[in-house]
Amino acid sequence: MISIKDRKLIFQLSKKKYRVQNKLFVAEGEKTIEELISNGWKYEMLFSTKKNLYPDARPIKLSQMKQITHFKTPSPILGVFNLPQSKRIMSESTTIAIDGISDPGNLGTIIRLCDWFGLSQILCSNETVDCYNPKAIQASMGSIVRVRCHYLDNLGDSLKSLKKPIFGASLNGKSIYKYRLVKNATYIFGSESHGISKDILKNLNCELTIPHFRTGKLKPDSLNVANSLAIFLSELSRV
Amino acid sequence: MISIKDRKLIFQLSKKKYRVQNKLFVAEGEKTIEELISNGWKYEMLFSTKKNLYPDARPIKLSQMKQITHFKTPSPILGVFNLPQSKRIMSESTTIAIDGISDPGNLGTIIRLCDWFGLSQILCSNETVDCYNPKAIQASMGSIVRVRCHYLDNLGDSLKSLKKPIFGASLNGKSIYKYRLVKNATYIFGSESHGISKDILKNLNCELTIPHFRTGKLKPDSLNVANSLAIFLSELSRV
């Protein structure tokens, strides 16, 4: 059974305001919850429609899971976890910065990508969607335990203080296949609709572009931001 | 106004069965609809909450759009388009094949990626999600007009008949950074949960892998399939 109070809380945790207020977030999916728990992240509640997944998960019916899930298709397990305490920004050779991405699925995929390429943090502007959004958590597939998102009031100033060259992904820059990418640098990605903010743009050393290979008059406008990042990280790592 | 009959039809078009039966599909979003119309794709109905987007769009209220949209957040325009007639499989140097991907957002992103890298078709197994699913259409951002998905009963045999080397993306293959990728070849991507089917696996010339760069005991399991494809296409095009 799930009390009305718990159901209301889980529903509210789709919003950042309530996550911050309660210091809690919701995670769903076997893989994600396994990663969180095996990395020592603490939960307040755990509900499961499958028996024997976790000894202390409260067994519920599918109809009840459908009432609390944040997804159209619920997974067999949902947990309410404590938000982790904030960490210091570390010194890492390559820094990935995100300026204003609003799609939580994209951010989750970006977290998973950074994990794959061995990075441990992402610097985000405050306009960027929260990484503890249930959809970001699900798309990160547990990589959130190894990649910390730092939200910053003034991303531009923070990037300048790193004293490394700053490169921005754009549609009108130099080709990443021709420009020699350096590892000890910051790479910033803006939102697909608004790009990188003006006050950050002025601090860039260079804008870089993934050239497109479509001939003919009609062409695609842009690449998905997570796919762009995938290609940048691959270019940086392949050397 | 939207009649109950039209509302029911638009709702049904979320399912492939009804799309095939009615030879129609639903597209939402200004960018997508602009691409479809400017490429000569014909619509049966067009609804818009914004005035003057298209002269013959039927003006509706946001509350009505919320009743017909396939998304949580509706866009200002929704169209019901005729399914295009099937085309012949063309001879293209690089062939991308998809075996069993079930997430429509992933397939849409893959279509957009293939468009960016200048490809005009994707060969899909029948187990792959339909490219006219409203979510695939939205994620493709209009690239569906330039990239045709061919669904095949026996993908393995079709790939063999192309008489080109076949490479599969897997987690245990040779590093794509060490193996010399060839353009005149087929690259096949399986679903994240089930990988490439057994009867296709046996026809592969080689399995290829994007190596990960995470040190330490705990590592991410896999990359999102669209991100993997982005990296493969980048490697193939950068030469």
C-alpha cells in the first residue's frame, strides 16, 4: 500500500522546487536503482511490482505503480532517494559545460555520455534543466552516480576562472575535423533553440562545428545536442 | 472545431495498425510540418493554435490542441499527412541498418543523424519501431523527408544481398579508433537491450566497439544507440 501522503510527495518530486524543499528525488528502472544503491546512495522509500528484487522494497500492484510513476510505461521499481550533498568542483582536464538545455532526456543522455568518456562532472548554467528530474535520471541510466552536475549562477565567470581555452559548439564555426582539438580545455554546448548565451559567446576562444555532409538545396538545420557532444567527445578521445 | 470522428482518428494514428489502414500519420511541431509541406508531402488536415501560420490551417484553441496532441506539451500546429508511397531501395555507398530499436525518439534522432551525414535511407528489421510513430516524426525534425526507412521481413538476407562487408556495433568488438572503417559497407545497430539478432550476427564481417574511457571498478554498461551511431558516422565522414 502507498499512503495518499507518499503518493502526493512522489507526484510533487517531478518539480525541482519540491525536490530541493524535501531533499529528495525519484528514480525509476532496475538498472538506475541498482547503480544508485550499489554506489551507496540512500533511499527513503522503495516500491516494486516484482517480488525479490530488493528485500526491503514494498510490494505494490501494477495499478498502484501506474499511479506513482512519472512515465507512461512504468518500470518494476521506483525509489525515493536523498539528494546527494553538493561537492566541490574538481580540476579535470576536459570540462564540459551546458548552457540552457531544457530537455531532461537530453541532459540524462549527456550525463551517460560523459560517464562513458571518463569525465566526472558537468558545469551547467542555472537555466539548464535539473539533473534530478525523473526523466534525466532515467536517461542517465545510473551514470549520475559518477558524473556530478554543478549548477552555477554565472557560468561564464566560472568558466573564465578555470583559465583554460573555451570552445563553443555552434553551426558556423571551424570544422572539428580540421581544427586540432585540445584536451585541456572547456567545451560548451547551448540549447538547440537558443544556442550559447551572448555573455558566454564573447569569452570563447573559437566556435567549432560538426560539418554536415548533405548535398542539395534542402538540408537539416542542426544536430541533436547529445549527438553533437558524442561526436566532440569521440574526437577528443580518439587521439 | 474538431469533430469527434477526427479526434478519434488522430488518437488512433498513434498506432501503426491504424496508420497503415488509413494511409495517414500525424506530425506535430512547426519545423517538422514546414519541412513536410515544403517537400511536397500532402496533408488531409491541419490544426493550429497560432493564427497565420498556414492559411488553410483550421484555427483551434489550446484546450482543443491538448485533446489531440500525442505529447505532454503540445506544439502550435498538428497535421494529418498521407503516408508516402514506398520507394525502391537505392544503392548507396554506406548503408545503415537498424535491428529492433523500440524507442521512437531514438529512431527519429537516428533519421536526423543520417540526414546530417548525407545518407538517404535506413534499412530496418520489422521489429524496429515504425518511423511514422508521432514521437519518431517529432524527433526526426523533418529529416524524414530526406531519409527513407525501409522495413524488411528478413533484414539479414537483404543485407547479404547488398554484397558489401557488414559490420555490427557491439560492446565486445574491435575499437573503431583502431580498425580502419570503410565507407562502402553496411553498419548495423541493434537494440540497447537485445543487441543484434543471432541470425544477423553470423553474417557479420566484424564487430566494432566504441571503447570507453572510464577507469575504476564501476563503469557504465552501454552508450545510447543514437549516440553510438553519431560516433560511427563521424568516424566514417571525418576521413
